[in-house]
Amino acid sequence: MANRFRGFLPVVVDVETGGFNAKTDALLEIAAVFVEYHADGELRRGQTLRFHVKPFEGANLEPASLAVNGIDPDHPLRPAIEERDALQRVFRDVRREIRENNCSRAVLVGHNASFDLGFLNEAVDRTAIKRNPFHPFSCFDTATLCGVAFGQTVLSRAVKAAGFEWDEDAAHSAAYDAEVTADLFCEIVNRFKPVFDSRFR
């Protein structure tokens, strides 16, 4: 893995939020999916982490965003935890994966990755977490990669163009979106395996 991505560990991240403004709107869900580098040189989806997150104090919640993701922040059965706790749990496992793969840092993979990275960075600043394992600005954007590989940039259309099943009912949960994004990322990276092998064999 370290050789394939220049010392970076790709980790797929998806967030569900209370709006589009990372500074003012609530982070409501975060999911992280690890990808595994196998002996045959293929990349495959691995473990998924998912946490429901309590809105930070004073957070904005846009009704239109909640209608899309279907999240009720006040639902009594919603197993939400504090923002800092959720981030620390994700970061702990990311740091473990970095060590096990002999990498130096994680790099976020996301569909329209700047959105997810923006919310992640704002939450890190807000909670004063000192050890963020993710690169602060570099990322892999699967919307761009899918535009090149499949001619589609919308997540659902890219999934179908890649030959995978799309579950409309499961969409807009952080875990589901992160998992299908991981599948797309692995598919694209694996398609370039012959090019990589020819250069580094």
C-alpha cells in the first residue's frame, strides 16, 4: 500500500450534515471505510466504521438537508455520540491502519471529497484535536475519477456505470455512501494495475 500511494493510506470518508456550510452546519454522521491491498495487487473494500454524531452547540440544521438524508437529530433511539468522541474513534483506527501498512499519513477519499474534507477539518478545529491523521488538503475525489473512468460524476450513476447495484433506499447514509465510494475507488485503481505494474515491476 505504501508503495502504491507514495506513503499515503487511502481512507474513504463520507459525512452526513445539517447543511452545506462546514463552519456553521452540524456534522451528523461520519463513516470511514478502509481499503485493503491484497497479494494479487488488487485493492478491495475492508472494514467500515460508522458513528452518529450529536450536533455541536449552536449548530445550524437546514430542513432541506435533513429531508434528503432522513436524519432526525432529536430521535430518542438515535445512538449519537459527541463530535470529539466520534472523531477520536475514527482517528484511532486510522492511525492503526497507517502503522500496519507502513504509511506515513492517511489521505481522504470521497465523492466530491472537498465537501467531506471541509467538514472533517472544521470538526477537528472545533474540538481541538491535535493529532489528525489525515492530510489537511490532499485527497482523492471519486467524482473526478468516475468522470474519467465511466463518464459519470453523480454517485448513483457512476455506481451503475461501473456495473454495481445501487440501493436508493440505503443512499444518503454515511456508511452506504462510503462503501459504494470505496467500491468505485478500488475498481478504478484496479483498472490501472497493468500500468502501475509495468512501471514498477
